[in-house]
Amino acid sequence: MLRHFSLFFLFFVVLGVAPLKAFTTGFNQSWFKDQYAYQWQDENYDKEYAEKLLILNKEAGSQILRVWLLEGSWLSQFQKDKKTGVLSIRPDILKNLQHFFKLARKHKVKLNLTFLDGNSFRYVIDRPELSAFWWNVFNDKYEALDQFYYHIISPVYKMIADDFRDVVTQIDLVNEVNAIAEFKLFENEKNAMSHFLCRLGKGSPAPVTASLGWANAEDLFFSGFLNQSCLSFFDLHFYNDNGAIPRCEEYKLLAQNGMFLQLGEFGQSSMAHDDALQSLVTKNFLNQSKLCGFKSALAWRLIDQRETPNPEERFSYILDNRPRPAYGVFRDESLSSR
């Protein structure tokens, strides 16, 4: 089977870095409430809600919580220097992120911190100013990538390096990075993407990845889509109604040769709000991920309840402030894995 793998895989299994030692479970929270791209600003950050998430995560036997920092493509987390026009991360976001890190340490929860969300870039295609900004960042034009790194990414790295290496144990540079390629925002898909990810991950105080999602995640993975040596581990996302991981034996072989694999998101594909289905999918994905050599698995999503009607509630493990049956399944499977 290895005949289909790129030489990168052979390089990686020897030199790759494993950020975790035993099988670990976790939840995706990503953003809080309905505040996608606005959760960390002073006007929205809810300290009580943030602590509630960490407690619920811990009580489910989960060891990891995944949260997003720079999701959204409309620059809501940045401020512009009046003289130079250079964007930097908002100070209140750093302050509130630091508060959340301290809460995570208090409750002994490790964090996956995800920077960008590849899916959000569908909204810049028809907006020339935004499209130009991100094109220059992604393709390293006019020093835009360096400025993005030094003024937005680097301050976060410094905070983690100085005080929170024990808390932030994973960094996902881009959630479902293949979405950016799908929206044709890389000038040269392989070369530009590799250069962007290597630059963004430089100096990271925690192991880094760039996750793959959508229906073609496995095909992209085995084709060597992430064909560069700047990642510490691989993170894939799967959604189906039986909790099966396709090409399990191939993943197992890679894991046996030292590759670190994470099931970074899993859940049902059905639109139905179905407790039995969610429980089945949860149990099967957790067991399958262990069987297939994955070192960790993160369910989508701890709480997805919003003020307006929301079909995504079907994924939520907590609904109306009460755990659904799959929350108990997750807890039982997590505790039995330790």
C-alpha cells in the first residue's frame, strides 16, 4: 500500500513529532455561542460561559478542548495602525485569550488553538478589498505574510511560550486548509500553500498541524496534498452515520511507523436531530480511531446552541443546558481509554 505514498510520508514517519503519548479524547467548541469571529473581543467575551465550557469538557472525561482564534475572513480581530496601515491583533483579544488560558490551567484542560478557518474564505471571493488582502498574505506578496506573522501570529506565540506551554499543546494553523485551495486563493496550490504554512508555523511553541476536511480529506491526505515538512502531526475530519474511518489499515500502518494522526473532528452526516444516531456515531468513531492508529479524537461539537433557530444543534452534546445521551457515551469511552 505504501507504493502510493509520497516520499514526504517516509520522511515524516522518521522525523515527525508526536504531541501526545496515549490515546486522548476531546471536544471541538471552536467559537462561543453565536459569536463566530467575535468571541474574544471585550464586548462579547463571557468569562462565566468560558469557564462553563471547560467544566463541561472536563466532566465528560475529555482532555482537550479545541477553540478558534482568528476564524472569519473579514478582519474583525485586527486593528489598523493609523500611520502605517498595518494590521495587528487587538489587545483585548490577547487579554481575554490569556484569561481563558488561565482558566484552562485551573481546570486541567489542554487546548488545541486554531488560527484561521479555511471555510470562511468563501466570503472574500466577491469582495475585492478582502480578497486582495488575503491573496497577498497567502502568496507572500508585498511583505503581507511577514506583517501578518509578526503583528498577529507572533504575539500569540510569545504569550504561549512565556506562560502557557503546559496549556496549549496543539496549534492548528488553518482549519480545513484545503478550503482555501478550493476557493483558488493560492497562486500555486502546492508551493504557495507549503510556503504559507511553513512561515505561519515557524517558531510555534506547540506542535502544529493544518487540518483537512470536506468529503475528500482522505484522498488529499494520501495524495500528499500537505507535502511539506513543517507539520508536527496530521489532523483529519470525518463525518458519516456509521462512525467508520475509511482506509483504516493504511492509517494503522502509518501510525505503526511513527506518524501521529488525529481525528480532529467527527460527527454524523445526517441532518436529523437523533440522540440514538449521535450516540452510535460517537461510540464508533472513538473506537475506530483507536483501532486505526489515531492518537486522539475530537468530537464536533460540545455546545452548538444559538439565539436563532439552528440546524447545527444536531451536533451539540449539550442542549438546553442538559447533556444529551451521547455526552455520557463520550464520557464512558473516554474514561475507558485511559
